[in-house]
Amino acid sequence: MPDPLLPEPLLTVRGLTIDIPVGGGTLHAVRGIDFDVNRGETLCIVGESGSGKSLTSLALMGLLGGRIDRRAARMEFDGIDLTGANKRTMRALRGDRMSMIFQEPMTSLNPAYSIGDQLTEALLLHRDISRDAARARAVELLEKVGITAAASRLGQYPHQLSGGLRQRVMIAMALMCEPELIIADEPTTALDVTIQAQILRLLVELGREMNMAMILITHDLGVVARVADKVAVMYAGELVETGSADEVFNAPMHPYTRGLLRCIPQPGKTERGARLGTIPGIVPSLVGKVSGCPFRTRCDQVVDACRQDVPHRHPGAGEHAFRCVHENGLRAGGEVVT
Amino acid sequence: MLQFILKRLGLALLVALTVSIISFSLLFLSGDPAAAIGGETATDQDIEAIRVLYGFDRPLPVQYWDWLSSALAGDLGESYYFKLPVATLIVDRLQITMLLGVCGITFALLTAVPLGVVAAIRPNSFIDRLALFLSVAGQAMPSFWFGLILIVVFAIQLGWLPPSGTASAAHFVMPTIVLGYYAMPAIMRLTRAGMLDVLSSDYIRTARAKGAPEGRVLFKHALRNAIIPVVSLAAVQMGFMLGGSIVVESIFALHGAGYLAWESIARNDLPTVQALILVFSLFYIIFTFLSDVLNAWLDPRMRAG
Ligand SMILES: Nc1ncnc2c1ncn2[C@@H]1O[C@H](COP(=O)(O)OP(=O)(O)OP(=O)(O)O)[C@@H](O)[C@H]1O
Ligand SMILES: [Mg+2]
């Protein structure tokens, strides 16, 4: 029963599945993932490289390539059905109500156009606004993202800016239309470690200030601990655990989440830049039929039943959910290793 | 940008100067020019008289300076064969060649660029295959053969177009196609490869993420970047077309500069050859300069270099 007092989530995703045709068959890159994002809320998606985080975010934006098959039982943005949306509807949403910051600041700006042209483009496309007003807004946002001499930057070209500056420009660009949802896909991995934290903090602060919902994809669990309202843990194309940051950090249920958090004690106490713990074992191939729990090849709680369908479990009253054959994520007689 | 243009202009002048020296020395590389003018029946005294008459006895730098200043004033010497000033001789011929070259490159660009773009947007589609076929055929078919086929079909059998001459615009249709088709495959393939490359780049995804309509993504964001190498190639092709349209000019009996160059080489008419080489080289330098400027306008990264 949906609670009538709770507002509808801004974004609802149910059963999102992404298949990619590859040489030897079909790559089942993302398989039936569910999550919600409320207005003004920050959802962090964590998971190791190749788990399908970027594909998921591109699927939300409708930016997957033509060969890639995207299906979902339900995918709604503020009541707008994204699964059946035509190109025009998606175009109207993109860059206006939902926008995205990409992993690669060095190559995500068009080398042929000035920063000013690229910053104002979305605004001019979506709003009935004069060129001058758009440029004024661009200067305002460049100042907001901490770029000095903002007005003179408008005439510069991407090759004249450093990686950190380019990513600040990308952030400003994504904020031009004050989107309700911003998707940031590892916005700082390509940058110098010293400015990573700076840029992330800036992004999160601006998000709060503008009351934007944010999906932040990151490897940095320290950041997750500090900024996330909700956490989704992704493994080999599945969301193995979701819940409030508090639930996931303090009462991780899935063996994979536990493995990730092994070295992370508490939200707030985690050191900046702490990386995902390494878990031995190999990730299964997702080409061809995938069945059972994908983590079983690396799991320390593995039993025979892991080959069968894995149930969704809801341990508490809240949104906390995980997928495991074990009721509390532990083999009978097993012990929590922390 | 202005600084870039001035720099390139300086470079172009330097190249032009070098070319002028080379084309000047050409006169002496191919033997004694006085003997060439005198012909086979000339005696030693005749040759000596010619040498003094034409000033070949003076020091080379003086001769070069003399030659260069008169060339700049439009005096390119006198043709050994026609006994006419070379300048008047080549002006008419150049007009024909330039007209043909401009038509040819325009035809090549107008067919190659749209084909390349569509082929890149829809790889493996019918258009892509057609483009590939046309480009392979264009490369496999020698110009003279293609030209003759066109003459047989459209001039002789169908009678739609005149087979040779320069009297009307219709006379230029087949030569334009043959010459343009020669340049088309390379331009088409470069456009296609460039578009494919650019379309998979991150900034195209950024443009789409802003909600830009597809046409804007393709033409404003992608084509502008993909066309940059095509501009340089087209400039080179244009240069080739002016100097190398000899085959086309002879098939269609267009008495252009290419044809004149070929004839003059056969006749040992050095002043004419020299002037043509100079003019062709200057055109080449001008096209390269223009394409550099156009590229710098298209790609801000080049403005610094
Ligand atoms: N266009 C594509 N064609 C084929 N395979 C793809 C394509 N895009 C992604 N994949 C594969 O899908 C899987 C998930 O990719 P995705 O980029 O979503 O991972 P990710 O979680 O974002 O990883 P990272 O942290 O390295 O960015 C990977 O195995 C990747 O190789
Ligand atoms: Mg990624």
C-alpha cells in the first residue's frame, strides 16, 4: 500500500533491464533493477567497475545507443512515463528537468565551440530567453562553481581550460536550467585527487541549495557516507542492496555490501578517499543466460541454493532491501565478519 | 585569429618565393636556354647573340631579380613556340582550367560530403553501400576511360550533351563529372570516417544530454568537427585538379592550362612551362592558405599554431 501522505517519488524505476548485443550473444548488462529517488534527495550508486552504473544512468536519460535494448516494467519521472516516451518528450526533459554530468571532463566539451556557447545552449533550447540573459546566467553559474574571471571565460575554448575547470564548466552546464534531477556519473574520477573532494563538495552543496534530487555514482565510499540519503549497491548488473544511507552503512545485509564496507566503520568517520575493498574471485560473464546470484562465485556465504532464483528481502520497516538466499545475508551458523 | 592569418600569410609568401626560385632555375636545369631558342640550325655565333639578347650572360641573381620583377608586373616572358607573351597566352587557358576546377571540386564536395554524412549516420545501410560502391568504382576507373564512356553514352548514343569543346555550359557537364568523380572517393571516405569518429565522441553525448534536436547534434556539433580534415583534403585536391586536369582536358578537347602545359613540355617551350608551374604553384599556395584559415575558423585549437 502506498502511503497517501508520502509524496510520489520524483523518479521511479522498476525492473530496468539493459541488453547489449555483442559478438558472442547478448550481454545482460543490467537485470531488473528497482529504485526511487525523491525530490531533493541524493541517491548514491556504488559498485565496482563494469557493474552497469553508467548504463543505468544513460538509460534514465534515454542516451543509450541504438543497438542497446532497454526495457522496464516502470520508469517514471514526475509522472511522465520514460519507457514509452517519444524522442520529443525525452528531448524536452533532457538538459531542462533532468541533466547529467559525465565521467570524462576532458572529452565531454565540444572543442569547436566556446565555453559561453556551450553553457548557454541548453537554456536557449529550452527557455524563451535572450542571448544576453542566457550569458548572464552562465556567468552567474560559473561564479557559483568557483571559476574566477567568469565573464572572460565565456569566450574561451575547452582546450584552454584544465581538467578541473572543465568539470566545473560541465557542472555549471548541467545546472543552467535548474534541473529537478541531476545525474553525476563519477564526476571526479578523471581529476587530480586534490580537487576531487572539492568538486564533489561543490556539487552536493549546489544540489542542496537548488533543492535538486541527485543520483551520484562514485567509487568513493567516504563521499557516500557524507552525502548520501540513500545508497544503492550494484553488482554485475543487479542492485544487490538498497536502503537509506544509515541502514546500508550500519546494518549491511548483503555479503557483497559487507565486503565493501569491511574497512569502513561509520558514516561521518570514514576517511576521505577510502576505496572499495577488494574481494577475491571473478565476476561471472553476463553474456548469455544469467541465473542465480551473480555474486556466488566470490561470496563467503555461498550455498547450493545460490544457483536458483534469489528472493528480494526487506529486513526492516523502511526502504531497506537486499537480494540473498539467506534471510539475514548469512549462512546458517555463519558469523558476521566486520 | 588575426595573428594566425598574418603568420600563415608570411609562410605562404616564403613558400611562394621558394617556388619562384625553383621555377626560375628550371630554365637552366634543362640545358642552355640560348641553344634551345636558337634551335638545331643555329651556329655558335647565333647562340652567343641570343645569349646576349636575352641577357643569359649576366650573373644568375641579377637574372632572377629581373625575371621576378617582370613576373610580378605580369610579364612572364615570351613563348618560344607561339612567339607571344606567355601572360596573354595563359590567361584564356587558365580561365577554362579554373572554371573546370571550381566546377569539379564543387561537384565532388556536393556529392561526397552528403553521401559521407548519411553513410556515417546509417552505417551498413543502402546509402552506405552505395557510397562505398561509388567510391571503389571511382578509384578503380581511370578518368580517361570514364570520360570516354560518358562521351559514348551521353554524347553519341543519347545525344544529350556535346562531346567536346567549350562553347557553352553544357560542354562543361561531362568534364565536371569526370574531374569531380576523381576527387570524390577520398573526400567521401574522409567525411564518413570523420563523422563516425565524431558521432561516437563524448561531446556528442553531451549535446544530446542537453536535449539538442538531432539535426543540431549532427550538423552543428558533429559535422563542424568532422569536416576539418576534409577542408585540407579538398584544398589539395583542388590544386591537383588545376595542374592535373590534363587527361580530362584532352579527352573533351578543352584547351585549358593543363593541356597547354602538356603541349609546351612536348615542344620544349620553357617560358610557358615555367610560367605555368609558377601559376599552378601559386594557386596551390593560395588554396592551402585559404584552407588553413578556414580550418582555424572551424577549429579554435589550430588558431594557436
Ligand atoms: N556500448 C557497449 N557495448 C558493449 N558493452 C558495453 C557497452 N557499454 C557498456 N558495456 C558493458 O556493460 C558493462 C557495464 O558497463 P558500465 O559502463 O555501465 O559500467 P560502470 O559500472 O559504469 O563501470 P565504471 O565504474 O568502470 O564506469 C561493462 O561490462 C561494459 O563492458
Ligand atoms: Mg561508468
